[in-house]
Amino acid sequence: MAQPTVPGRTHPQNEPRPGRQASSAALIIGFTVLCLSYMLNAMDRQVFYPLLPEIRQEFGFSLDQAGLLATGFTLGLALTGLPAGYLLDRLPRRMIVVVSVLVYSLATIAIPFAAGFADMALYRLLSGVGEGVQATAIYAIIGAYFFHRRASAAGFIGLAFGLGVFLGPIIGQSLATAAGGWRTPFFVFGGAGLVMAVVLLIAVPRAMSEAVAGRDGTTDTASYEHVPASPYNRNALALGITSAVSGLVFYGFLGLYPTFLREELEFSAGQAALAASLVGFGAMTALPVGWLADRVDQRLLLAVGFVGSSLTALAAYQFAEGTAAQYVLAFLMGTFASGVLFTNCSTVLQRAVRPEHVGRGAGLFILTYYVAAAFSGLIFARLVAGMGWQGAGLVQLTLFPLLGLAALLLVDVRKMIVPPRVRST
């Protein structure tokens, strides 16, 4: 049966056609490469945090400047969300992924050449632009190809992200120690990104990257009239608020957490890097969480994520002082803030829009999540200046998640695309 045309897609020559479907092996390889590219994305962005104290010392940056550099790059991700989502519904997604990887890799290579705060901030912003387009494109691809199993597929992406978050600080700190300076890791990760761009171009089949939403090789006759025609409906906006709160909490924690450990709790550089890596180990729980998200009401999982991250941050900033306790709490923050919240926010927004708007659903997630994340480090630094580390942790990381819980009350699941397993329960 011929593939039905989805409004808004203007490159039918790239849509999979009967007789031109990729083999199962090619699809598995393509999906694996997408996961590996997102793992590298996470490693690239995560390497900056444990090296920040050395960078701050060399350039004499204030804590405000350090906080902005730590999380300000996510403004680049945020700015690309809606434009990238719009383009992804109209242009070849594979090429967009490739170009995005090239952009953030070249920006990463440029960071060691920075002369001061202004140009380093620019390079960080450009790296965020590339990473944001890549993230939007990957989530649009899996949202289209794995339409009714998108949360499970996103779990694999989340697993790759967590592995990257885990490996990035460890490898980056090791490279910096071996080279006697903080610049080497940026050259290594940037170079790896250039290689990955070529691999993506070769290994990801069009049958996957250009799939029509809801038609991953099967005939889809479902009606989506119950979902509002506009991609910017009440559910999408309410879930956008939950995404914003998630970004504010997770990146508020990530951005200055190693600095808190080293300056407030007097951890060594290696201990702080290991704690930051364990956040990524917790983020790997995205795989079982994604499996659950295709089987239960995602509002429940989001509520668990907000409560869990709030209590974890409370313990980390108010009570725990020893290394073992902080390692456990770092793992738990990765579990709740990334494994649970990020995985569900990235997929539930696509379920709030019709299939032809899957790119814009992914773009709305990137916009809301990373706008909040972009300023989370600066906000946290300002709170530290006025209230100390404990006060900042209480306000931004413990109390703000309650806003996410409140936003969930505005969501009407009757106007969303509910997975078949959930619909039948």
C-alpha cells in the first residue's frame, strides 16, 4: 500500500517507498549510530563542568560568569527548538543531523582558543545551537519512525545520553590530567564529532530518518481528530511548563554541582568528576523508564520525577557531606531529573500534537526545556551569592519542582495520542 501523504512535508522524494525499505540490519545499525551520536553529544557538553574550576582560575571569571558559561550554551539549544522543528517537518532529517554535529564539533574545537569570557560564551552558544538541532532532529526521527513506541525508543536515546554524561567527565578529566591542561579534551571531543558526522551520513538509512509519523512500515488508519489541530494547544503549553521546570532543575544542578563539591565540601578534582559522572549513570535508567512510559500514564512518571529530584536535591545541599553520600545522591539526581523527567518530557510533548506536527512537538520541548536550562546556572549563582549554597539548593532545586507538579494538573489526556497499551487499561 502506498504511503499516505502527510501535510507539511515537502520532500516526498525522500519518503520511504515500497521496494526501497531498508533491511532490518541497516535500520538497527542506523538507530545504533543515532544513539552513539547522542552519547557523544552528551560527552561533549558534559566535559565542561568538571574543568570549569581550572578555566575560571585561568581567566579570573566570577561565579556569575562561570555559571553562565556552564549552562548558557543551552540557550543555543533553546533558540533552535522551534525553527528546527519547523524545518524537520519539511527538509531531510538526516542531513540536518549531520550538519548539526559538524556545527557543535567545530565550536567545541574553538573553545580552547578563547581569549576571554565573550568569545568563550559565543563558542559555547554555537555548540549549543548544533547540539540543539541534533537533539530536535533525533527526537523527531524516533517520534516518527517509532510512533507508538516512541518512549521506549527514547529510552535507548536516554541510555546513550546517560552513558555520555557518565563518560564525559571521567575521560575529560583524565585527558586534562595527562596533558597537564584543560584544553586537550575539547580538541579530542571536537575531533570525534567530525568523524561521527561522516558516520551518520553513511550509516543512517532514509527509510528511518525520513519516515512519515505514525507509519513505521505499517498501515496506520487511526484518527487523530481528538487532538487539537494547533501544535500549540493547552496540553502542549502545560507540558512545556513541565519541561521548563525540568530544565531549570537539572541544569541548575549540573552546572555548578562540581564547583559546589570542590569549593564548599572540599572534594578533589577526581572526586568531583566522579560525582558528576554518576549523574550520567543514573540517567541510564531512561531505558526502563521509556519502557514504562509506553505502558502507564506519563503524568504519573513526571510526578515521580519531580518529587524524587526535589528530595534528592534537599539531601545533597542540606545534609550530605561525605563522598559516598554525594555519589549516591548524584546517581539519584540523574535517575529522577534525567532518566525520568527528561525522557518523559521529550516524548509526552509529541503525544500532545498530531502526527504531522511531530517535528514541532520535538521543537517545543527543546525550546521550553533549554530556555530554562540556559539561565539556570546564572540564577543558581545569584542565589548562592545571596543565600549561600544551601539556600540556593533549597529554592531552585527543591521548591521549583513543585511548579512542575502544578502544571500537570492542566493536562487533559483525552486530547492526546495515548499509546494503545494505556488506552486499553
